[in-house]
Amino acid sequence: MQTFPFVVHFLADTDLALTGADAAATLDEHALPPWWSATARRGQTLTLRPPASGARAYLGLGGGIDVPLILGSRSTHLRSEFGGFGGRSLEQGDVLRTLARETAVAAWRSGGLGVVPPAFALPARDPGTNDKVVRVRVLRAGEYDLFSDDMHETFWTTDWKITHQSDRGGYRLSGPALKLAAPVEMRSYGLVAGIVQVPPSGEPIIQLSDANTAGGYPKMATVIEADLWRLGQARLGSFIRFEEVSYEAAVDAMAPIAAYLGRIRRTADLYRSL
């Protein structure tokens, strides 16, 4: 969910889990903490409000949503209008069904089960940084050397603004133009989330989850995997500052995330065994 308020009414008992931005969720009149799982009873209503921080909240339903499996996924690709629930965004009055679910664990029935949100478990490296500027670590990409030293300096020292021409496909950034002396024609190459491309306009674009599979603009940098979740919670109108790291540092940065996920898995397995 990235448009709020979001309200869903349950027509049957349903296990649920909330993650992502803290959207001050309530189940009927009862507040639900962020990063929390619980069981909604038939007739209850879940409400998510505009989050105080972060951009996207996520609702998981026990068993998963019952929609066709396409290319190994039940997700929706809005730009292509296929997958998910009719290939479109949800609208008021839509009724979703869930697949068969496992029996809820006792802890859920007694009030719920939660984990420490990653924003607390994996805090930013510089607590003194303005919270409106998201610092993301990047590696240099293939065409970095096509740009001048002055443009390199601009790229690293600018607080780039996420414009409103941004979505799950990519973030378009505004700031000083990074224009090459002459346009560069390249063969298309495969895209992954995090690639920072520089089109002829000079405004960088960070490719995200719904990006095209291939593209041909020069690549300045690539956001490391460990910071993609932080990038995904950056709001439109907020700012990004790029920080260069080595390949070895990028690999090492995944260790805290792996440890965090491991703790969650162990906790979940403990409650499943009750």
C-alpha cells in the first residue's frame, strides 16, 4: 500500500502480517504495532493511515491471495496490466480470496506476534544525518568514466531530490544536470533494481522493482543490495545522497541483514513449535 488511508473488511477469519512503513494500523478500534502479525476475525476491519515516516506498507494474508500464477508470481505489473487481481490496482468494493491457510499459532490468537522493525534493528550509519536525506551506498557502474571529474564530484556531493515523476518502476532525480558532451549510443543491457542511469536530460534515474528488463542509458552507479529496502521507503520529495563503497564492503553489508532475518526465522519457528 502506498496510498492511504487503506481499509479492508474481513469476510472470514484471516491471519495477517503488517510490515513496511508504520501506518498507525488499527483492527477495529484496537491499535496494531508495526511489523506485527495477528488474526482478524470475520467482520473486523483493518485501517491503515498515512505513515509518519516511510513510503510503503505491506499486508500479508495467511495462505496468500488467490489470484492466477503468472511467470511464477501472483504479483501485479500495473504498467503491463497483467498479473495479480485483473492486472490493475485495487478499487473500492473489490473482494479478494485467500488460498488455504495453516492453523494460526497460539501466540497470534492471544494477541499477536511482532518483530523489531528494520529501521530500528538496522539503523542508518550516520544518526546525525538529516532524516529527509536518505544515504544509500553504491558501486561505480560501467560508464562511470564517461563522465568528467566535475560531474563525478557533483554526483557524490549533491542531495538529489526524488521527483513526482517517480514510481515503482524508478525514481527520477532532480539536481544539477549530468550531461555528456555528446550523446552516447549503447546496446541495451539487462537491468536490475538499483542501477543509476543517466539519460540525455542529465537527470539520474534509479531503476526499481518494476523497471524494464533492459535499457541503454549510461550507468553511473548501482545501489548495493543491502540498501535497496531503505531506498524503497524513500518518499517522493525527499532527498538521496550517494556514498561510494567497495565491492567487499557491499558484500559485507549483507551480514547484518542476514542476521536480522535469521533471528526472525528462529523466532517464528519457536512459536510454530508451541
